[in-house]
Amino acid sequence: MNPQTTSTLLPVHPVGVRAAPGAAFRYIPRSGVDVTFERNAGSGNGNVDPLDRLWPRRVRSIIRKALSRWEPADFIETAELLASELVTNALEHGHGDVRVLLTFTDGRMRLDVRDGSPESPVLREASALDETGRGLFIVKAAADGWGVSEDGTTTWCTLALPSLGPTP
């Protein structure tokens, strides 16, 4: 984000999304959404606390509302899927607050999820019998690009914005 955008952050509560303890929502005019929330003590080390299991759904709802003016619908569904997978991975494997940042630049939607862990996620292929381990595989398959920040704390992915742009 450029300094001008950062300086215009406005605290808001997304319509239709109830506030949760320890959560902060920001709308960045014409640029995206910034959501930060505290994880519960039971999340991390491969586990997700029962209360934190609500966060992927909450983030999907925020993403849907942020992208509601864009068409086609499958673009929004893909963005929701990517957000859900990255937030779930952050809850399972990170520590500290989780931050979800959705931005639009150069004809792309970029989704960054910070999990607070300096350990970079590892793409692996789960066996047919594994119940978990497909998150990054799904992200790689659905996104136009993905990666991890140099410090390992943030996983990101991108999608090309539909050429029609936002509807009035």
C-alpha cells in the first residue's frame, strides 16, 4: 500500500458481519479490506480452537461483501475459497493475531494472510486417506499466483480481476 492509502484507513464494521471480540475491521477506500483478529489459545500446532473455527466463514463473508460489485460470481467464489484456505492454515500453524488484507492493484486482487509464524508453509500432496494437508495445494490450483513473504509470516495469493470491472 502506498502512504496515501494507508493514511485514509477508516474503522468500519462491514454490513452484515457481527463484531467479534478482539477483531478489527477496516475499509480502505477503493483499495480493499483489512481484518485483524486474535486467535484463541487452543489454535496453533496443527489445531484450531472451536471458537476460531468461525473465522474462515466470517472472512468469506467479508470477502464476498468486499467483492459484491464484481462479476462473474465464480471470481467471488474463488476469492472466498482462497481466503478460507489461507485463514485456516494461519489458525492451524501460526501464532499471535491473524491479519487478512485484501487489496486491488494492477488489475489484480491480492490476498495476504499473516499468521505470525516465521516458519514458511510447505506445499505438499495429501494422500487419499489424509483428512488435512490440501490447503496450499488448493491455493496453488485456484490462484493465479501465490507465495510467502521473506520473513515467512505472510502467505499471499493473487487473482486477475474480471475485465468488466465493478458494476455501478
